[in-house]
Amino acid sequence: MIDTTRALHTLLLVLDLFGTFVFALSGALVAVRRGLDLFGVLVLSFAASSAGGITRDLLIGATPPAAIEDWRYLGVSMLAGLLTFFRYADIERMRNPMQLSDAAGLALFAVAGAQKALAYDLPPGMAALLGMLTGIGGGMLRDVLVSDIPAVLRAELYAMAALAGAGVVVVGDMLHMPPTATTLTGAGLCFGLRFMAIRYGWRLPVARPPDADRHS
Amino acid sequence: MIDTTRALHTLLLVLDLFGTFVFALSGALVAVRRGLDLFGVLVLSFAASSAGGITRDLLIGATPPAAIEDWRYLGVSMLAGLLTFFRYADIERMRNPMQLSDAAGLALFAVAGAQKALAYDLPPGMAALLGMLTGIGGGMLRDVLVSDIPAVLRAELYAMAALAGAGVVVVGDMLHMPPTATTLTGAGLCFGLRFMAIRYGWRLPVARPPDADRHS
Amino acid sequence: MIDTTRALHTLLLVLDLFGTFVFALSGALVAVRRGLDLFGVLVLSFAASSAGGITRDLLIGATPPAAIEDWRYLGVSMLAGLLTFFRYADIERMRNPMQLSDAAGLALFAVAGAQKALAYDLPPGMAALLGMLTGIGGGMLRDVLVSDIPAVLRAELYAMAALAGAGVVVVGDMLHMPPTATTLTGAGLCFGLRFMAIRYGWRLPVARPPDADRHS
């Protein structure tokens, strides 16, 4: 598929499962806060961790999607869901490490998603966007399922960090640079941007219509 | 595809259309209650009856999905939608038989969904989950479309009944048991569990965060 | 794929991009009204303009979908999003030309969607419905993403106009009529119906349950 060493491949799998775990935690936390039952918590765990990758795989025609074919993604998501269900207070208290882990998960998903899209011969711009989608899609479905407007559509710099990281991978591929280097650079850029956005409250501008009813 | 006699195949089609009909009724009832127009009622009928199977087919790469390629599913959904639109009060009054029919539809969809996933060589655990998804996916989209949190994420034992039924089919397949027997057993188990859940109010536990604002 | 002259093909692409642009405007306007940030505005622009076609392509197995493979759809959507973000008041003021453009976009998407479904050998009834879905799917996702019930499920004659236009294309195909003629007739019928619906407030009937709580 793509020219990476076997060691990098294994490392990427481990990182991918780590990203799956932290994203699943974010889904489970939302589910518990909304008073869903155990099944609802597990569904939101899986949705938050895997909907981005599944959507990417459907769009590029890679069926069945990796998160459906490989039980480890589901297993890791369930683990995160159960942990949150039975230890909500403990997980909730770790807000700061959670935010950093989430930024790391975003970085991993964005670069891995862009690589997979490139491997399926998507054009560069779309590969970058599919990398971003891999990072943000799970959180979007999580929010839609509890009837919220997806946080990523109005939160701090989140999707843009993912897009920047995925973009590095894509540009590196166009310039035939070694994938290991561009993957690390892309992930580092995404993580760094997201970290700064959390730390300094960076956000994208919001258009405020002069007089319109914003909630109609 | 799968080793069933032709008679069983025909029986399964009839049962599948029956399940489609009762699920479509559930979608139409929600649509009428929310004041949607005739088109909205028909859309929710089709979504509630077919979104689970369509999502399963997309995930396993079986395109076009059966509910898109075979007009009978659409036809039966439309029939249920029109009936509900013009005879809402009559349908609404049959709450008890409706609940039993819905449980039967859930059982049928769960075992049929698991069988189809097995026929497409999905791993056993995932086949069971796709069977469950076939049963609950339609109701989830129905609720998302009217901006509700899907009932299955916080209602009585519903998804778990579907998962149990689908699981029987999958385990039977692993043990090379005759599909007719495992299909009937799985459907019976799902229906029985769902019936008991309705009758005795069985539910999954809900995690209640100690102090968090549950609606933010 | 389908028997059209090359000139018609080019014309259809231009029209398709026009439809993409006006649908993207509708998504961007909703996003600005809801106070989404710049990224949210761009996401809703793309969702409103392309989700219908993407869903159609996933359902017929045409992956990657055209709107993912061809950067021009994304480019045109982004353009509409940026324009709305920076010139909201100007766009908002053009309500009347916008409604007409939207009707034109609907007509174009409906006939083009039906043609593509026919080219992928979908049965006629489903090809007509997929044409309709191409026209209304984007608006539905747009509304779901901001946690609204899709307007098309309870608004004036909108989906029915799309279905009528798509139906003309499908019936023409069954009768082996020249596609140019049926395309123009179908698009004209859809646009005309939609125009009349706006002008005279034509709507589908709404079933009002005698006593039920319509908002529970």
C-alpha cells in the first residue's frame, strides 16, 4: 500500500489504538453526562472513536472498513466505555491529561487518515480533507447522536489543526519525501497547533449576522 | 450465499417484509406525532424500516443495498406510511400488538442481518454486531431525523435483545450447526428477551454522574 | 456511461457546479445564522451542496463519490461559504433570487442524480428516488448538523418537485427517448413545480394527530 517499514507499521497500529481509546473516552463521557444507559455509553464510545475512519473508508471504497473488520478497534472502544461507565468520576477528573491525549489522538488519526486516502489514490487536496475527517468525524457523530450541534463546528481550533497535520503528509507525498518524516512532522504540527489552541484559547472567527435571530 | 433451503429463503423474505412493515409503522407514527407532512411521514417510514439494513450493506460492501435494489422494501414502507398517515388514530390505538410486532421485527432483522454479514465473511463478533445494527439502525436514524436522542440509547433492553439473537446465529455458524435451527433459536431468544423487557420493564443500568449537569 | 453528446456533458458539468454553488449558499446561511465559526460555515456549505450526491454514490457503489474525487465541487462550495461568511448581509438580502436559484439547483441535481443512477443500472423507481435524494440529501444533512428537523420533511412542495423531475428522466429512459429532451423536460417540470409552490404556498397535507402532544 504505502512505503513504510514494518516497524513503523506496528508503531502506527499501536498509536491508532491509543487514538481510538482516547476518542472513545470522549464519547463515553458525553454519554454518561446525558444519562444514557450502558448500551448507549458503548455506542457513543464506538461512534466517537471510529465513525471518522469508517466514513473515510466508505468514501474511498475500502469496505469493510478497518474498524469493522478488525475487532481490536471495537475492543479498545468497549474498554474505554466500560471504564468510563464504572469510573466516571475518575475519568472526569483527569480533564487536563484527557485534553492532551485527545490532541494526540487527533494528530494520529489525521495523519493516518491522510496516508490511507493517498494509498487509495485520492487526489492530494481530498486526501488532506479525508485525513481531517478521520480526526473529526467521530466527534461529529457523537454530538449528533445526543442531538447537539457538533462542537467542532464552533469550538476552538480543532479541525484546522487536523487539516494542517494531514496537509503536511500530503505535501510530503507530492514531493516524494520519506513518509516517516512527514508523518512525524504532520502529527507534531497538528498536536502543537491543538495544544496552543487549548492553552491560549485560539479560535476561528465567527460571523455574527447583524440582527438575525440566531436560534431560528 | 448461505446454506438454506429455497423454502426457508422464501419464508425469510416474507418475514423480512413483515419486519419492514412494522418498523415503517414506528417511523410513521413518530412522523405524524411531530407534525411532518406526507412526504416526511414516508421518509421516516422508509428510514425506520431500512436504514439499519442499508448501513449494514454499505459497511460490508454489498452495494447497491438490498433495500435500494428491491422495490418491495420501499413499497411495503410506503404502504405502512400511507396507512399511518390516513389512519393514525387506529394505528396508535393498537399499541400492544404494535409492541409485539416490533419485537418480532427486531428478532427477524437481527438474525437476518447476522446471516448476511457472515455470508460476506465478516469476523464472527462483527457479524453479531452488524445483526444488531440491522435491527436498531432504522430506529436510530428515525430519532436523529426528528432531532431526538435515539431511544435505543437509553430505553429498555432493546439492542441487547437484538445482539443476543444475532449472537446465537453467529455461534451456531462457528459450530457448523444447521442454519435453520440457529436462526429460529436466535430469533426466539431475541423476541423472548424483548418481550420480557417490555413486560417487566427490564433495563440496562444507567450511570448517573454524581453532580454533573446532565443537560449541558 | 450514458448516451449524451459531449457538449451536453460539458453543459451538465457547468450546471452541476451552479447547483453546487447555490446549495452551498443555503448551507452557509444556516451556519452563519447559528453562530458557527468559519470552519463550521465551510462544513455546512460542503454538506449542503454535496451530501445528496455523495449518499447517492455510496448507495450505488460509485466510490469514491464524484464530489470527493473532483476538487471543483469542493472548491465551489468553499467559495460560496467564504462569500457568505464575509458578505452575509448581502447574500441574505437576495432572498428572492436565492429561492429561484435554489429551485434551479434542485432541478439540476434531481435530473442528474436520476441519470447517474440509471447509468449504474438501478431499477427505474429507485433511480427516480435517488434523483430526489440527490436533490434533497444535502439540505437534510445541513439541518441535522444544526440539530433541526430537516425542513424538507415539513416544508412546502420541495421533495415532490425533485421526484417529479427525476421521474420524467426515468420514464423517458424506459421509453428510449433522447436523454437531452427528457433531461430538459424533467428539469423544467421540477423547477416549475417548485416555483409554483413558492409562489402560491403549495404544500403537502400534514396529518395532525387528534390529541397527541406534538412535541414529545
